[in-house]
Amino acid sequence: MLHTYYDNNNQFLIAVDCIIFGFKNKELSLLLTRRPVEPLKNEWSLMGGFMEEGESLTQAAEKVLFRYTQQKDIYMEQVGAYGEIDRDTGGRVVSVAFYALVQAEKFNTLHAKKFDAKWININ
């Protein structure tokens, strides 16, 4: 049974963002994709999505990474949470960021090209 202890409090969306760093030839790159939805549709973005009821933050991050890349078993670590009031023009969203460091040449981005994903050199 779901308790209603917190019914008098506001509800917020929780998003996860995947920061995927790729290392190749002594160079560090970041995997970015075009944002598929408004606001800021088609702008460069981290891979992100919303946590669903019944899943943990880690499960949500794994789901987002799989949606964009079809990759599993990538070690990711939670790096921070961002909750400034006006950080997302779409509504009140708290975002939790996860990062991974992968060998770019071994990280298959073929599926991610569907989302116009690209490795962007950090330099």
C-alpha cells in the first residue's frame, strides 16, 4: 500500500544525464547527441531521460545509455545532482549526472548515429 505522508508536498521530475567520455590516441572526447524533444530540440546535449516510478537512479541511467547506444554493462558513477529552479525551461526538473570513461574505439556508436551522436574532442 502506498502511503500518502508526502501528499502536501510538490512533485518534481527527476532526470538522469549520461556524460560519456571516450579516450582514444591520448585524446579525450565527449559523446553528445542532438536533443530529440523540446525544449531545445536538435541542440547538442548529453544523453538524458527521466527516471520512472519503480526504478533506481542507476537503473534510469543504464536505461538512457541503452536507449541511445544499445550498450550494456558500462560502468557509470554518479557525479552530482543539479536542481537550480530555472535550469530546465520545460519545467521543474532535478537532474542527476552519471559519467563513464570508455575506450572510444571499443564503444559502438553505430546505434547512437540515429540520434546524430558524435564524439566531440574536449580540446
